[in-house]
Amino acid sequence: MEAAGEAPAAFPAPLQAEVAAAAVLPERLRRREAERQQGVERQRQKKEAQVVKEEQSEFFVAAFAREREAVEALLAAGPLEEASARLQGLQKLLTESVRFLAPYEVRQGQEAVARLQGDLAARRQQLQPKKKFAFRALKKEAAPGSEPRPAEPARPAAAAPAPGYGPAEGEAGGPPLCGFSGAEDEELELGPAELLQRDVVLSELRGCRVLLRGNANTLRMRDCRGCTVLCGPVSTSALVDGCSDCLLVLACQQLRSHRTRDCRFYVQVTSRAVIEDCTKISFAPYAWSYPGIERDFESSGLDRNRNNWNLVDDFDWLATDKPSPNWSLIPEQERISRWD
């Protein structure tokens, strides 16, 4: 028998293991239950987010269809000023809804807006009074004994592409609606009336300074060298293809650059810029202004408070843990602030 006051003998080793396991088991169960609850909550939030996204998409489709029909009716019979205002609202609705729409819905919306913008420009042109006559300068007769001055050769609408550069992506085969081609060391300019919701093409320019004050629908720039392009707000996309040593100031919804090198971009872009087969590309925020630019931004539907100038997707760089060596940000102290 054990002596009085003597401590009881310790549990045998197997029994001690069972007691420890029994103490640990509830904690393990509690942890597993907490993880299960967290998983259930994540699934619930995911379903709710999907429902909200679907509801937003359904609302957009209905609102967009209603506004599109209203613009079409105004283009057919109503005042064009009201049609233009409703069209701006339609573009703004699409721009603000891009974040929750499927890619095909965005594409369909952009195509519908572009078609309506073209219809608006065509209607404005139809309603403009036709010119009845125009003055023509008379040819000056050469002085007696002087040799006739040779006629200057006409500039071709578009020169042959440089070796290694094909047509720009999405560029139509016919002549551009407006723009410049084949110029060298010139200052070129288009104003608001010439640009309003039109497609602009700049091709094969050398050492030119181009000023585009107004609201274009799209901008296509192909095979340009050593040029400076200052462009007002573009409602949809800007494509830069096969260019080098250029300074580009662009405001647009989408920016894509292909086969381009040694170029600086000052951009206002509402989506992420995309580059492919590009090297030595640098970016800074849009920094150009001119009288009437606020009106052009309103016409374009672009959101001035949304600028993803420093978000660039490089299709040639798949590594996620290292930045692409093909593009960079222009240091703030090196950015241009005056364009005079």
C-alpha cells in the first residue's frame, strides 16, 4: 500500500499519449471547422460578386440599347446637337462599364459607337451648304526669254512601305479619311472641324511635327521616323506600328504599339497599353493642352480622372516576377511640360 500523503503514480506511457491526443483533437477540429467556414464564406462572396456582375451587365445592355435607339432616331430626324450630346453619353456609359463587361460586349459596344459617330459625321456633311463656285488662281505667264519652271511632282497618297514593314493592323486598304502621308521635315496640322469623329492615318512621315487639335475617332500611325505628334482626345483606339525615334502625345481609350522602338509616349489611356515586338519604349502622363481641349474630351467620352499611363502589357514578356526590359517610365525630372 502507498504511504499516506504520497503522490499517485504517473499514468502509464500509452495512457498519457491518449490523454494528449484527446486534448489536441478539439483544437484540430476547431481549426478545421474554421477553415470550412472560411471556404463557405469565400464561395458565398464569389457567387454574390458574380450575381452583381451579371446584373450590371444586364443593366448595361438594356441602357445601351435604349440610348443607341434614341441616337439613331435623332440622327434620322432630330436636331444633330441633341444627337451628339446623347452619343457622348453613350460613349461615357461604355467607358465606365468596361471593368465588368465581357470582352465581346466591349467590342460590340465600341463598334456600335463608332458606327453612330460615322453616321453623325455623314449627316453633318450632308447638311452643310454646298459651295456654288470657287475662285481659282490664274497661271502667271513666264517672262519672255525665261525658262519655264518645272512643275512640282505630286505627292503620292501613300508611299510604298519601307522594307520589313507591312500594313498597320486594322488599317483599311483605301485612302484614309484624313491624315498625312509621305511628308518630310514639315509642320502639319488638323483642327476640330477636320478631326471630329473621323479616322486619322499618319503614314511614312519623316522628321515632321504633327498637331491634331480636336476629337478624332481613331488614330493609326505607321512607319514614321523622327516625328513629334501632339494629339487631342481619341474616342476609341490609337495604333502605332513600325515607328522609331518619335515623341507621341496621345489621349485614347486603347493604345497598342507594334514593331516600334526608341519612342516616348505621353499618354492618357483608360485601359492598359499593349506593346508587342517593341524595344526602348518609355511612358509618362499626358501633358498637352490647347484652347478647346476640355470640349474635345467631353465629345470623346474619355474620363479625364482615369489614366493608366503606367500600366503596360508586353506580349513578348511572360515573366511575372521581373519587369519587362522593353519599356520604362520617364523620370519626372526628364518629362516635357511645355510643347511650344
